[in-house]
Amino acid sequence: MNQFKEITGGQIVDTLTRYSYGIDQRFDLFASYLVEAIELRVWEAGWMDELSGVQYAESFKQFVELEPPKGIGYSLTKMYAILKGPSGIDKDARAALDLMIAECHREGIDVAAQCAVGERQELPVSPKPGAPEGNSNAAKEKNKGDNVTFDSNPRGNAATHTLKRLKRDNPELAERVVNGDLSANAAAIEAGFRKPTITLQSSNPVRAAETIHAKFGPEFAHALKEAL
């Protein structure tokens, strides 16, 4: 295995799963890293997970749908909807959507048609392990994009712990998380028991500076520059 691709693949997959967990809210970063993942065919090249070692997936579908650390933890239709939805208007999202559709076609899957059928008929689906019981709508959304992963993975446990705290302290926000309207991280920030964070690319100082400027404003960016 090419060591550079292994390291890069690990960084890419970690970024994608952080978004699927709701830990990182940077949609633009998610879209651009998904483009890289498909162009590098990360599922074939392999990627390094810090806890589980080198991982592979047998197909793009498995790479998207398997729970971390073996995949991203989304369904194909959920991924399609995210890229095509209100947030999916930038060039990286369009590029990722086009690449995803092409890759699915290569595997004999018409993801656009599947998504359309699912939205039109609102087909009930079986909940994933750990999904809420007694609420079919919540279970359906949970199956589309579960932010919870194996107990051995502390990142997934963090999302589970956050949801439990929200259910205890702020049931209304917890309900929005369960219904897929809000990520666990965003709800925690709104509830006031977590401060907003950003992810910076150490390999791209210019992109990091742009992220800081966009997130905190020019005055903070200038003050940070002076402090450095």
C-alpha cells in the first residue's frame, strides 16, 4: 500500500465520519473530502483508523453505508439527499454528487431513483441497532444517517452521551436530533453546554486562515495573526 495514500485516506475518512457523527458542522469540508475520497477510491486503497488499523471496503456502497470504522455510516440515499439538499449548492457538493452518482451507476445502483422512491412513498425501514423504539419516523431518520457507532469508538460514544444529556436536560432539542433536523453537536451548542469548534487543515494554511476568518470574523483573525 502506498503510505501517502494510507495517511491521506485516514484523514479523509476521519473528516467524513466527524461530519456524519455531528461533531464537525463544516459541510463544505465534508463535500470536498468526499470528492477526494471518490477520486482516490479510498475504499480500495485502504485507510488507517487510529483504533482499528487499516480498513478496506469491497465497494463504494459499503464504504458509505458500513458503520465506522469500516465506513462512513450513512445510507446512499441519505448521502445523496445531503449533497442535493439546501446545503448542496457549492461546486464541491455538485462535484461530489456527480462522482457519487457515477460510482453508484458503476455498481449498478440508481441512487437518484432510490431516493425519489423513498421520498415519494416514505417507505418504512428497519431501525439500526440502538435506534429509538416506538417511533417509526425517528427510526427511519436514524436508519438514514446514524450518528452512533460501536461502543469501542469514543467518537461515536460522544454523540450518544450528548443525545442522552439532551433528552434529560432539553427534550425539545433532543427530539430535533432524533428526527434528523439537527445534529447532536449543534444541539449541544444551542443548549449551551458545548462551545462551537472548527476543524483546520494543517496541510493547507491558506484554507485554515479562510476558515478562521469566515467563522470568527476579520477582527478575530487579525488578533490571532498578531498573537502568532
